[in-house]
Amino acid sequence: AFTDFLVVQFRDAVARIGADRIGAFVGEPVQASGGVIVPPDGYLRRIREICRENDILYISDEVVTGFGRLGHVFASGDVFDIDPDMITFAKGITSGYFPLGGVIISERLLEQLRRSNHP
């Protein structure tokens, strides 16, 4: 029931703002800055579906959850069964020994970049 409420709130926000005015949804698979807050079952999958339906990028912030911290390389796909358009990561890639971050993009975004002739 709570997941349904959250999904309705997100869907309403997309309708109110307009999908064409929303560049991306950015979310952590597990929120760490406000405590360790695990999303309700199915929440991330349903938000991902809404993003896909409305051509809104889904960016998964895996700075905290990536590289084994939840027992898998990335939480998005392995734990929550979603396929984000982008994954941001840092910290865990070097085990915290060296400051490094990066981004992984989907094949779809890679193809769009190739077609854009952007260097």
C-alpha cells in the first residue's frame, strides 16, 4: 500500500510538471545519507517503469551501494532488478584508498552519443 502511494505521488508529479520538462530521476538504491533506508518492495521497479514510459532517464546513484557493499557489484540490477540508464559510482571502486568516481551508461545512451557526433 505504501509503495502504491509513492508511485501515485511520482506519477502525479510527472503529470503536473510534464515529462518533457524532467531530465532524469536520480535515486540511491538504498538511501544512506538519512540513515540506511531500504525502499519498499517493488518501488524502484515501478519508478523505473514510469521513467521508461515517459522517456525520463533513470540514474542510479551507487556511490554507497556499489562494488560489493550489498553483496553484489551493483545493487540496481542484482538486488532490486532494475536496469538504470546510468549508474554513478565512487568510493568502493578503490576501496576508499584513492578518490575516484565514474559513470556507466546504457547501450541506448551510448548509441545516442555516437549519433550526436559529440567528441
